[in-house]
Amino acid sequence: MLRRITVLAVFAAVAHLAAQQDFQWHGQLTSGQTLEIKGINGDVHAGPSSTTDAAVTAVKTSRTGNPADVRIIVVPHGGGVTICAVYPDVPGEEPNRCEPGPSSHSHTKNNDTSVRFDVQVPVGVTFVGRTVNGSVDGESLNGDAQGHTVNGSVRLSTTGTAEGNTVNGSLTLTMGRADWRQGAKFSTVNGGITLHLPSFVNADVRASTLNGTIESDFPITVTGRMDRRHVEGTIGGGGQPLTLSTVNGSVKLLKEQ
């Protein structure tokens, strides 16, 4: 029994040490700038900042690897700041790097480190959360917001516009505005799409699902195909494109109360 207790204590100590590989960053961002987070393994969670400063905390954990091998890189730029979890380079492949936007290069190999980001976003600052294996959550934000992942769900609520996509997971987005700059596209494969939109929306809608249904609180003027799995039409005066697609899940356009 004593040996078992000792072994459990050792495992607990290792897990505690792994969880202490923390990263903290604070900085000032102005309205209109972007705070972008990029991970690979791990969740990204964002909430409103109680001050004019942005704040980011990252906690690294691993069962078999060394969390210290994963670097957290901060890249300031004219449009704001991008913060990435950068894993060790893979021999024979292009070095991993952190860059603004979707073009960063980062691969993992034999490294099971998970990085959880917790983010505080000031009023008017755009939040962009990207990961591969994990969820992206943003609650009670006060600016435009985006969530992108592959294996995980995206849940965002904001007074601004919201965008999101995944492959294996659902999209649930609540927004105070729906005047996307270049329209919006929401897509997943295994999961539903639920948009809570303001009561006044103008959009050219294309929605599709294979195994699910389409539901809308907004009257849709049909301009193309319309059945229980496909809708092409306009909401309000039309104009900006709004595309929603899933394979296994339903699509819902709901009026925000």
C-alpha cells in the first residue's frame, strides 16, 4: 500500500509541475485592432477584459512529453498582436513559425503537449481564436469575433459580428451585428450550426445539410432551390452572402431576443 501511495504521489507531482509551465502576457490594444490566438492541441477561451488592457494566459500540460519544448510566441504587428503555441520543428520539414492570419506553419510530431489559452479582450478589439484539436469559446465579448478549429466546437457570443468553422463539432454563435465586411461562411461536417442573429438582417442565404433540417426565424424569399435540406434565398433586402453548410447536423437561423 505504501508503494502505491508513493507512486500516485509521484504522478501527481509530475502533473502539477507540467501544469505550472505557464505563460502570461498583458498589453494595450485599441479598438479596431485584433487579438489573435493560435494553438494546435488545446482549447481557447475568451471573455471580456475588465480594463483597457488585453491579457493572455497559457497553461501547458503533457502526459509523456516536455511542455517546456513548446514555446509561446508573441508577434506584434500593425493590426494588433498574434500569440502562438509553437511546437518543436519536425526534422526534414519547414520550420514552425508564428505569423498573423491563417498562413502560419506549425506541425507536431511525437509531442502530446496541450496548451489551453485564456484570453481577456478589451471593448472594440476583434478576437480570433484558432486551434486544431480543441474548442474555441468566447463569452460576452464586445467586438467582432472568429473561432476556427478542426476537432472541437465553436461557441461565441458578442455584441459585434461572429464567424466560425470546424469539421468535427458544432457551431453556436450569438451576435449583435450581422454586417460582415465580405459576407460570412459557416461550415462543419459533423455537427449543427446555430446562429442567433439580430432581428434586422440583409443577406443572400445559401444553407445546406445532408442529415438534418433547416430552420429559420427569418422570412426567406426563395430565389433558387428550397427543400428541407437546401435553401437559396434572401433575408431582408439581400446583398451580402451568408453561407451555411453541414453534413451531419441541422442549420438554425434564430432571432436574438
